[in-house]
Amino acid sequence: MYENTFPNRRFQHTLSFLLKHIPTEESILDLGVPNPFSKIMAEQGYSIENTKGEDLDVDFATVRKSRAKVVTAFEIFEHLLAPFNVLREIKADHLVASVPLRLWFSSAYRSKTDPWDRHYHEFEDWQFNWLLDKAGWEVIATEKFTNPIKKVGLRPLLRSFTPRYYLVLAKRKT
């Protein structure tokens, strides 16, 4: 399907998880601007709408207006100062989200050139589950996976067997 390189390897895991849990007939609000993975979801038959690049820490208009049955958020919540707020505003029945896991051998990601491309949070699985629970979501399924990189060194070696990403399917609590 997609070659086994970054980010395609991550896309393979994410797509497999999504297809396993969400029928392609479901409408999806994908948090974040249109991106390569939202294109992949559309190619699979999902009806996709994206947010417009607004600051999801303070602007919930698109999320509130959406009639989508599913919200996806792939590597979005780590960029927000307060992901709890947007999680509470989601009206959809289901949420499929992924976040980077905190790695003990590496500090949080921070771009030196792009002020948006940095991580305020890198979660442990229990922390993300707790956040979802507090925001009104019940975790149904999870999956962790690694993200090996083709570099030489101790950290690249550790990345080959240490899970880097955490995928979650959650449903709105009633």
C-alpha cells in the first residue's frame, strides 16, 4: 500500500487502525488543515472535512458546527496548551486520535524555525487516557507503535523498539 518509510509507516498503522474501527461510510471531521493523511482517508472512501487552521485552544467554531459522526486528531493534541477544552467541545460520537508518547531518552520536539511545530505535551498512555476520561470520552481500543529512523546512534536504536505513537478509539460517554 504505502512504502515502509517515514511518514508512510505511521500512515499504514493509522489507516489500519481507522479501517478496523470506523466504517468508510462515516463522516469525519479531521482536526487540522488538509494534509497527506486526510487525502489518504478520502481515497479510502471517508467523507472528510478539516478544520481551517484556527487555534483550537481558543476557537471551537468549526468543531461546534460539524455534524460529523467521527472526529480524527492525528498528532494534534500535543501542540495544544489545553487539549481538554477542544475535547469537551466535540459533538461526534467517536474520536480516533494519535499522540506521540513521551520518550525517556529524548526531550519534547521543538522546531527551531516554525513556532507552531513544537510539542507542548508528549504523553504517557495513562495520561492521555485520563485526559480523555476527564473530557467525557471512554477509551474503547488502543495501539502503540514504534517509529524507527534510519540514523546511527543510541537514540535511533532505542526508537527501533520503543513505542513512539499511541492510537486511541474513544466514544462519547452518555
